[in-house]
Amino acid sequence: MTRWLRAALYLLVLVGLDRELDPGWHWPTAVLLGFVFLVVLTEWALAVRRGHSLGPLRTANWEGESLVLVFDGLQIRLPASALQPVHGGFRVKAAPFSLFLASKKLPVELLNTLQRPFL
């Protein structure tokens, strides 16, 4: 979603919370807050699915036949077969997710580490 739409949704949440603080319960407020909650939850789920929540790739190491990818708050250990070279980068295909690592966005030392088994 675009930034302005996200800001508008958060503003609607604040307006809804302000109305909720008035005495009594207003059903339009409940509907509004429920809708915004679902939209924010969906946005978060899509960000997780796309890999945006992982942050930048910090390090990549080969330990035997395993590839270890370290992001900001997450370390992933994958079999070597999960890494596939594709046009413009690498695709990491594991059972629960698929991740694209763009060559343009990777530092040279990380790119060399990922290319090692394919040379």
C-alpha cells in the first residue's frame, strides 16, 4: 500500500479511538476499527510473505552443504539445493517460503559467497 493510504488508515484508527472514549459504544466505531485492523493485518501478512520484514541480508555463509543466511533478526539455515540462480539474482525455495535475492542489491562479498557452488 502507498504511504498516504497507510497514514489515512492510522488517522481513521485515531479518530475511531477518540470516538470510543466518549461514553457509550458506537457500532460504526466498532466496524471502522475492525476494518482497519483487518487491513493492517493483511498489509503485515503481505510484507512477511514478500520478505520485506526480514530487513537486509547481513551475511551469507556456507557450512558444509548448508547455506546460512543472516538477516536483521533472523538466521535461516537451508540445504544447498534450496538456492537456485535465476536471471537477476538468486531464488531461495524452501518448503514454507520463497525468497528472491536481487544481485543489484547485494554487496560484492555476499554475491561471491552465493555464487561459489555454481562456479
